[in-house]
Amino acid sequence: MSGPGTGGGGSVLALDGDGLDAAVRSALRTGEERPPRPGAFAMCLIFCQRALFKIRRDPQQVFDAVLFPVMVTLVFTFLFGGAIAGSTDLYLQFLLPGVVVLTVVMISMNTGVALNVAVSSGIDDRFRSMPIWRPAMLVGELLSDVVRYLMASVVAVLLGLLLGFRPHGGLLGVVAALAMVQVFAFSLAWVWTALGLVVDKPQTIMTLSGIGVFPLLFASNIFVSTHSMPGWLQAVINVNPVTRTVTAVRGLMAGDPTAWHITTAFVADAVLIAIFGPLTVYLYNRER
Amino acid sequence: MAPASDLAIETSGLVKTFGETRAVDGVDLAVRPGTVQGFLGPNGAGKTTTIRVLATLLHPDSGTARVCGHDVVREAAAVRSKVSLTGQFASVDEDLSGSDNLFVLARLLGYKPPQARARATELLSAFGLEEQADVLVKNFSGGLRRRLDVAASLVVRPDVLFLDEPTTGLDPVSRSRVWAVVRAIVDTGTTVVLTTQYLEEADQLADRIAVIDRGRIIADGTSDELKASVGSNALRVRLRDPAQRGIAVRVLERELGPDGEITADTSRRGHSPGVQPPGPPGGRTAAGPSDAGHDGTNNGGREGGPHNGDPAALSMRVTDGGDGKGVERATRALAELTREGVALADFTFERPSLDEVFLALTGHHAETRGKAGRKGRAADPQGGRDGS
């Protein structure tokens, strides 16, 4: 910045416009009104709406979100499908529910980046000095991401249907499965938000979550069934929250859901939130 | 419990450290409601950290701070419902339009959607931002962004408004608009706490100015008191015709001489006695804003030393004397010059710079410390300690 004392001369001081002044005064009088504050959940929704304003302004990020599942579905079905399952059509029936989960996992990583950017900008200081429920910003951001998860997963399912995916669970099964996927993505996103609050640069989050996300995705049953794997690996894969969700989603879409699979998937979600939710809020509330 | 206080802000022995750095080091403040308290100091002096403590963003390590009678640590929620913060780096959302920014804040403060939109529109027009309603903030100019930033703090009129360097980096016109707005805000009863690096800004706006250096308040008083402790202003004139230098010097000595302290520099290039080329302590302000070469006649001074070679430029000290009469004396001197037929190409009247204030108050120059008070998270290219 320029050195001190550069305010050269008093010649411009006469510009205080009376019109501007009167309008500001009038606006300040309106500001005397103090409506009752919204509740905590209403605040979350306001923050969610704020995030959606941004998506509306920048549809590019939705396009990115949708492109990924298309690519993965095509590549895995036609390149590897025949080799893995004997026919691309058979493999598609197995793969597609997994692709939906894979897609939201990849998209959820952006949440950490977005949060990292959000908390290092001046607007965050404003929010934190306002009388608002502090986690509302976090929850709102995560809720708005559900919109992106939903769009991407619907695109993945539609593409699957086009290529020959036939879910025996019917519409109800698919809708229930998609709902399950949204809950999972919302839960998993808390991991990235916590990461987004400890790391200093957005690029670092991409690197770190990239490293973390690959074992999570590949040590799961997204691409292949676990039957051919050694027992210890099966054990590891079975506790992976991704596996829990994929199994439940597969069941729902295929029309043979089991209570055990669905329950364990929700337990995995609850564990994620129970650990990373409070951690994120703690990290957010701490002095920065 | 401490007795309810009538003060808008009251701190006692406030300390905030970041590692080894004592960013705020025992600050005592008492700000009366409806006044403007200025914080004047260089980067890293502790201004921003103090404001962040008062706005409940940082916890003090020791000492107490009460805002509107509420303790900033124990009653943070109560404090937050009374204050607004306009941070040093625009506290508005880059990726939202002007209108959406205000809409979201109005919603958070309890307005229903239609009323929130109406409030946004009202504020935009009050601040001359109608045309920016649907423009993303990242496409705003600095001045417009600052105005939106201030408007965003006024969705609900706060009892205390914190403005952290509201005009740093703004052009003079934008700056004067921000000043006009601040005056209007104070008139409605809001207490304003303002940090600045510009003495002139503090002078224009603040009822009391606290000069802050290395986390400590080294002077606190009205602007007149402060200026009296510092001393002099400088009147600089540029003549159309260097040949009139003799007359000009005579007039200026006559008008400003007795109590105006014309500092002399007769030796350097043998110019007339009594009038010296610019040279405040530190030698930094040099020729001032006027540009040599305006009239093409005075390029001759280039071959010698810097500015003392310009026969058309004159500069003299005008002591203020604490009565504000320095400006009047300077005005009279200028009028006299005109009356005597001296044609001026340009003139400036300069207040003592922040550096001069510092020199007068501390005996050392204003210096920038590491930006400990900033967010450590954001990559900060100037993060190093370049002080002392």
C-alpha cells in the first residue's frame, strides 16, 4: 500500500452530496426495525439458498458434476465390463448403483474446497460477528450440495437406463436408493469440511482428499464384488461406508433390499456425522 | 457483575498475542456513544486485532472489553446483536450480486423474503448502487465494493459499527463519499470505530483519535490535541514564472513568518533565503502531488539535485498551534500572493503525515510489523516480519 499521509489536499472534500446523504439517512431509519430472528434451521435454509444463488450464477459447476458420472459409466461399462462380468450388459446392472455413489463421493470433495475458500474471505468475518447460529453456514453449504448430488445422480441413472440398466426395484426402489445416496453424501461431506478447515490452501485439500478418496472408492464393492478377495481384505472393505451404501443402494434398486444392509448404511452415515460434524463445528468456531 | 456502563466501548488492559507477537498490548479505551473513535497507525500496529476482539472474532488473552455494556467473551451473542463489522478485506460475497448480498443478510436478520428484497433495493439506491443490483461483486470497482460493504453493515442499524480501513486504496472521490456516509451514520446515533492509516481521514471523521503503535495506544485525544503535539503543516506552491520567486518569498515570509516558522534552506543552491524545498523529516513527501513539466517551463531544475533545483517550487512550514489557524494563515498567504500579482500554477496544503506523527510521538518512524492480526490461513505473501 502507499505510504501514509498521501491524502493530498482538501480539494475534494466538498463532494459530500446532499442527495446521497438524505437517501442514506432515510435507509438508516428503516434499519431501526429489528424483525424477530429466524430459528437455527431457518438460518441453515437461508445459507442454503445463498449457495444456490451461486450455482445459478455459475452453472458450469453443475455441468462438471454431471459430466463425471457419464464418463465413468461409459468407460467402465464398455472398456472393463465385458472382462469383469462377461458382458457389458450384465456388468452395467452391477455397476450402475455403484457409479451413483462414486459420483457423489467425487462431488462431495468440492465441499471442502468451497468451505476453505469461504472461511478465508472477508464475508466469513461478517457472518461470525452477526447474531446467527454459527453452524448454519456449514449446514447450509452442505444442504445446497445435495442439489448437485441429486442432479448428478439422476443423470447417472438416466444414462444407465438409456444403456440398458433395468432396476427391478422400480421407481420406488430407485427413488429410495437415491435418497439414501444423498444422505450418505451429506454425511461424508463433513469429512471434507473438517479437512477444509485445517488445511490452508484449496489445492492442498484437492491433493489430500484425492489421496484419501481413492482407497475409499477402490477398497469398496463399487466396481467388483468382494467374493474373490482374500478374507482380510473383505473385512476391511465391509466396514468401508462406501461399501455399506453401495450394497444398500444395489438392493433397493434391484428390488431386494435387506434391513441389515440399509441399517448398517445409515449407521455408517451416523458415525461419519458423529465424528466429523462436531469436529468441523469446533474447527469453525475456533479462532482464525 | 460490573455496573452497567454508559460507554459504548470500554476496554481495560486488553492483550492479544499471536505466538511471540503481542499484537494488542494493554489497550484501555473508553468510547462514548454516538461518537467516532479513530485508530491511527501503520500496518501491523494492532488496529485490526483490536477491532476483531471487539467484534467477538478473537478472544483476548487478558484484560476485558465491553461493547454496549456486554462482555465480548461471556456475552458474545449479545454483543453480536449490537454491532456490525466492515472488515478490511471486503466483507461481501464476491460470487453474489449486489442485491443478493444484501438480501441474504436481511434474511438472516429476520426479514421475510419480499421485505428482504425491498430492503436490499432501498439500500442499493441509498448508496448509489442501483445499477450494480444484478452485477456480481467480483466485477465491482474498489469504491463500489466498499460502498456495498458499508451498506451491508446497515441492513439493521447497529449500535456500534466497526470500519476497518474503510478507504484504503480508494480514489479521493470514493473516499469522500464514504466519509459522507460515515457522518450520516453517526448522526443517527451509531457509534463508529474506525481504523485508518491516514491522519487526514481520522481528522475528518473522528471525535477522538487513538494513535496505536506496536499494540499500545501511544496518544489518545482530539485531532486538534494530536496535531498540536505534532506541529506543522506544509504549504507548497508552484509559480508560473520562476522569476517571481523573490516576490513570492517576501510575501510568504511576511504572512507566515512571525508565527508560521518558515524553515530556511539557503545553502543548497543559493536560492533566496527563508524558503526551503520540501523536506519534512524522513524526506519522503518530496515534491507533493504537483507534477513538474505541467507548463513546460521548469524542466531546468533537473540537472542538479532532486527538487531543490526547481526554481518554481516553494515550500514552507506552517505551524498549527493547536488552534486550527494554520489553514487560515495559509489561505491568507495565498490570497496575498495573488494580490501581489504572483501567478501560481499549483499549490497544496499538507497535513503532517502519519510518519511525522509517529516521529513526534514515539521518536521512531512508523513501521509495519508482521501481519499477525490477519487470518493466518489465507496465503499471505507479506507474512514475513519486515519490521524494525
